[in-house]
Amino acid sequence: MKSFPLFLTLENRPVVLVGGTAAAAAKARLLLSAGARLTVLAERPVPAFYDWAYEGALILLRRDFTPSDLDSAILAVAASASDDKDRAVAEAARAQGVPVNVVDRPDLSDFTVPAIVDRGQVIAAVSTSGAAPTLAQRLRSDLEARLSPALDGLAGFARELRPAVEQAIADPIERRRYWAGFFDGPIADRFLAGDEQTARRLAEDALAAPVAGGHVALVGAGPGDPELLTLKALRLLQRADVVVHDRLVGPAVLDYARRDAERVDVGKKRGQSYTQEAINALLLRLAGEGKRVVRLKGGDPFVFGRGGEEVASLVERGVSVELVPGITAATGCAAFAGFPLTHRDHASAVTFVSGERKAGGLALDWAALAKSDHTLVVYMGVATAAEIAARLTEHGMDGAVPVAVVENGTLPEQRSFFGTLARLGDLVRDNHVHPPALLVIGKVAGLAAGQAAPAARAA
Ligand code: SAH
């Protein structure tokens, strides 16, 4: 962190502002709105300062600055329009240990003033550490649009309720769950919509009701790019106590979880391999502890994700489960490699198959899969690519049918390779393709930008 953000209480505390420029007036307005006891040193101030002085909002001294002006100040701000004077203020402040801000001079400042969204008790501040004030302003307007003016009231309501909540709910985790429900659900919704009466009734009902047990959300994390998370996935991630994830779920996605949430990697790394039974048992235990659990799976939980088994085990034991679909590797990779999965002229069906070799080899209905006008998407097929191509050819598929291999789809390190069915095995081997990678077989694979048209290819 380039600088340390903090919110300072200025109510009734002495602050010195040197300069009477328009920029100084803007700072004065901010400092006054925070209740500072403001002394301004300015020989020729802009008119706003006379008005404030007349109203008794600040003390205006129409003379030059001297270091002793800072004697009791807790903050100093300089915007005098004179480089020498600003520098003198900065030096004097530093000598006396008073934090100083020189407007538009981060190099002379101990602190910078962020761009803020002011909602009373709720304040959002954005800083670029002085690097790009316009960017800070842009972000501030984004936040301005998203933060309801009623947030101050909502925060006040929560503050008022806090003693009762602390008394009624002793356990901090359960208390956090109460507050998460308060802000995520109908209580906050009703309040922000102006229906305070209903909000109050709901808040009291929620306090009186017995505390609910844990909850597991089975959430699809998408193929890798965190922007492919759904809004639901994001919301659940941000309020989870524990995130139980697979190896396929990368750090870029996990970064969206609450910072203090526990993270459990049940992937096969670090020598420690969780069996499906162990994962089921872990989820049950965490839910039993009353935690909000997010079980995060790569892609979609119900596409080759064994999501069905985890749900069954939880439902059987009465744990409440929520299901959140994700973008599966097939749709993610197709979009990021630039070809469709179906097409009016080339593919009227798409089939997802697993290329994983079972004890008895690859158990797939080759004759059905070898049909033309059909897109075949193979998950977990890196090791078996050559064999899959051979079986499909044996069952009548043309060796000239286009194929695509997409490795690490949607991630910055994505690699895509295009060729024909006859060369699928070579394509994987020669390019040293490693999982996770997807094989796409069918005319659509020839439609990616930069690919020859399938008709030309077949000729
Ligand atoms: N539930 C996941 C699939 C899990 S099976 C989903 O819906 O996507 C694991 C296989 O998915 C991998 O072997 C690979 O074939 C595919 N896969 C997952 N993420 C991928 C990615 N980012 N790029 C390419 N293939 C991926």
C-alpha cells in the first residue's frame, strides 16, 4: 500500500489552513463539514472566506503565516498559490510533527485528501496516492451512482440496533450472520426503499427467531476469468465464512472472497488428496458448525463436477443447499477462442463428453458421436486425444473435420490450436498441451477468426 487510509475525527479540533485561493476554499468547505475548528491565514482571501468568518464558522487572520500558528494544530493544509509559502508551511509542519497537505503537491504532503462520497456516517474514499486525481474522480462517480443517499439512515438504524443484537446473540459468527442477513436481504432493501416500518419489524423478527443452521452454496466459478463469475457467485463469495475450492479455481477468483474467510483447497496439490467422501464429510462438518460455506467448483458444478453427489449428501442430512450455475469450460473456451458451438449451417447439436479413461477404457457411443452436423466437446481429453480421434474416424467421421484445442481457456495464459481430426493427437502432443484443456471437434471449430472456412478445408 502506497499510503495508509484512515478516517480522522475532526469535530472541534484545531486545523490550520494557509491560503485564501479557490482551492483553499474547497478544502475549507470539506474541513468545516467535518466540524473542524478552522483557522485560516490569508492576506487576500476569496469572498467565501469572509462569509464563513462573518458566520463564525472559522477564524480568518489576514496576515502572513508564521510557524507558531501551528502550535496547537492537529492538521495543516496549504494552498497559498505561492510555492515558497507552501514549502515553508510544509517545513514548519514537519518540524512540529503536524501532518500537512499541500494542495496538488503530493511531494510536499504527508497526507493526501481522497475523492469522497459523503453519505453522512457512510463515507467512501478513493485515492490514487496522488498519481491520477482524474482516475480517482472517475471512480468516485461510479461509487456515487451506486451508494444510495439512504445509506446514512441505514447505518444509523444498524447503530441503534447494535446493543440489542449484541445482547441477543453472543457468538460472533452468528452475529456476523445476523448482520449479513440484515444488509443482504429484505431488511436493508425495505429500509432503502423508504419503508422503515417494515424494515424495523423484519429486523426484530430476525432477532427473535432461533438462529438457523449452516448453509452450503454450491457455486460455479466459471472457467478462470474472474469477470465470468455470476453476480450471485460474487455475492455469496463475499459473505462466505469458508470457501472450499478445487484446483481448477485460480487465485484471481479466490481474491473475490472476503479477506478473512477461511479457504480450503481440496484439489490434488500439496500431496494431500481429498476423496469425494472426505469432501462430503468436510462440507457437512462446516455446515454443522453453523458456517456459511461456499463450495466453489471450476466451470459449472453440474458439468463433470460431481456436484450432484455433494448435493445429495448434504440434502440427505438436512443441510440447506443453494445451487449457483457457472459458465462451463465449453462455452467459456468457445467464446474466448472465437467460434460458436452451434451454427445454422454447420452444427445443430452439441454434446459434452468426458475423455477420461475408466477401468474399461473410453466408454462412449462412438457411432452416435461421429454424426456430422454435430459439435463434440471433450472435457478431460488431453491424454486420450489421439484415441478419441481414431475411434471417431473408425466410426465414419471425416479426418478433415476441423478441431480446436483450447488450453487454460479464458485465462491470460490461454493457448488455442486449430487443425483437423486426423491431426488431433499431434496437435496436442506437438504443442505440449496440458490440462485443463478442452477439445472441440466439428465444423464450428473452423469458424474462429483467422481460420480457413470449413468448406475450403474439406476440399
Ligand atoms: N465443471 C467444469 C469441468 C470440470 S472437469 C466445467 O463446467 O467447466 C475438468 C475439465 O474441464 C478439464 O480437464 C478441462 O477439460 C475442462 N476445463 C476446465 N476449465 C478449463 C479451462 N479454463 N480451459 C480449458 N478447459 C477447461
